[in-house]
Amino acid sequence: NTRGSDIHAIPAEDAEDGATPSRALPSPNQVREAQLLYDHARAIGASPTSQLVVPLLRAYCEAFIPSISAAIKLVSDMLDHRAVRKATNEVPSRNTDRVGMDVIGPVLNACVRTRDVAAARGLLSRLQLARIAIDVDDKALLIRPLVGMASSWSEAFEIYRALSRLPISSTGESTGMDTRGYTELRRSLFGLCFTEDRGRGERVMLAAPPEDLLGVLQDMRADGYPPTCAVYTAVLDYYSKTQPPSAAGVAATHAMIKWDEKLEPDLPLVNALMNAYNRIDEPTIVLAIWESLLATQQEIDAV
């Protein structure tokens, strides 16, 4: 017990800030002894409660070189045990059945540290299949570090979808994120930078695929948070300022704005739209928007 008390993890939020634990990490021999003790406890019928699993799991995740596969195996043991109890209609104790952020957080933090996208996606998929619910605030905290470790746009959006599909603990059934989560997601996506080699030493920045980025706006609407003028303005600003500007992104965003019947474009959004078309060398469209403003007698400001 005394030795086991050394095996604790720093809180997830501290781990993201780069904080270090105030105690020495367990040695490999201590971790091996803890694993043997865990295996013995399971062999004699002890349930894999979070109290039993978390100390060993954190030791694996906090090691200088994290053993993510061993940590995920512990999570799988909890999920398998949970599934058996459910299949046999056994009434689970609250502690036995709970797979919360004290279990999920350390593993995902270790994935971020090692940039192990495959392990993070695999864990999220397994949690989704098991219908493990997490709080929307935890989704908002997780989205930036998880998306930030992606090495391509496809990975970034796959991570987002995997996290978004987890049920929300307050409802138990509905999925998705809240306004804060979507705000964190946009900030994360706008901060990513992927390039493509065009030959002769020329590398070109790749903008986020419009079908994926605008798909997030569709998800917002489905979750009850329809994109506002400010959101559309931010997306237009993003696509018009990539190097080179993304004509496809600007045009697709404009098409969605026109499709959004409940949206009442304000002047900042119209201004962003004109600036975007200007940056992709489409003066004819800029003039058409300007003329529509005059025709509808909008109060045009100095900007």
C-alpha cells in the first residue's frame, strides 16, 4: 500500500500545461510488481474498478516512455468486464461500472505526448462502441490537444469525429459538442498548417478541405448551435488568408451562407465576403455584392 501510493498521475489539465509531478516516477520494477499484483487480484476475482486500475494505468502513462498499449489493455479490461456484467443483467456497482476521465484522461494525455494518433483514435472508437459518456466540458478540454497532434487534415477531422461521437454524460444518449467545444475546435483547425511539395523545392500550404470544415458547421446546426455571422466571417477569413488563398473554400462558404435561410448577414460578414473574393482575384463578384448592397439600401459604413 505504501509503495503503491507513489503511483499517481498528475491531473490532465496540469499535464497539458507541461507541469511535472512533484514525486519521483515509479521504477520499471515497481510498475512490474504492480502489474503482477493487479493480475493476481483479477485472478482471484477482484473487479477492475477504477480504484484498482487507475494507479497502474497512470504509472504506464507517466513513464518517461509511456507504455500506451499496456494502459489501453487495462482500459479494455474494464470495458470487457462492464460488458459482461451488462450481458448477464448483473446490477453493477457504481465504482465497478464507471469509466471516467480519471481513466480516459491519462491515456489520451500519453497519446498527445507521444503523438500516437492511431492509439488515440483506437481508444476513442472503443469508448464509443462501449457507449462511454463524458462531459461536454471534458470534450472541450480534449479537442485542442488531440486535434493538434494530427499530421494531416484527414487525421484532424477523424479525431474530431471520434471525440464528437462519444455520448454526453448529462444526457447519456446525445452526442456532439457545445458552443465552447466548437470554438476550441475551430481555433485548433485554424492553427494547423500542412503543406504539399509541388516540386522544385516549392511547398504550398494546404487549406482545410471545405467539405470537412463546413461539415463541422453542419454538425453545429444539428447540435442546436447554428453558425452565426461571426462564425462564417471567421471561416471566410481563414480561407482567404491561406497561402495561396483557397478559392474553393471561399466559394463553398459563400454557397452555404446563401443556403442558410435563417442567417441575416451583417455588414462585417458581407465585408469579409468581399475581401475574400478580392483576395482570390474575383473582382466581378466583389462588384456584384457591392451593387446588391446599394440595391437593398444598406447602411454602408466606412469599412
